[in-house]
Amino acid sequence: MSVFFVATMQVKDPEKLAAYRKAVGPMVRAMGAELVVKAQKMVDIKGETADGELLIFRFADEAAFRGWWDSAEYAELIPLRDAGADGVYTLFAD
């Protein structure tokens, strides 16, 4: 069963976020994930969400996602991610 990793991010430091993305991209692709959506918020229709961007990745299954998210290599990038953006990270299953 595929899982979808959804990140909503508010950029704090574009340079640090760019460095994070450069490092994390190959890691995510190595786990077989694909970027499904990358979009900027336009307007709230009902309710309110923070301004920022939305990213959705599809992983083959939760094990593939966990192989990346729980890895020591990814743990090293977390401080760079958090310096570059505030975010909410959610996993959904289809």
C-alpha cells in the first residue's frame, strides 16, 4: 500500500532550505519515492492555513518511508531543515 508524505513548510532561510533540499533529494529518490506535488499556497477557501508551500511524496509503502525518515543520514539533515523552514509533516496511506 502506497503512503504519502505531506510537508507544509514556511520558509525561514531560503539558503539553508536550498542546501537541505540538495542533500535530501537524492536520499528520497534512492528510497523509490516520487515528488507528486510541489505548490505554493494561493488562498484559503474555508478555514485558515499558514502561508507557505506544500510538498507531497509517494513512497511504495511505510517501510520505504521509514527507511528514509528514520535513517541516520536523514537525522543529520534535520537541523538544516529546521533552520530553513518551519513545517508540519504528516504520513497518509491510500
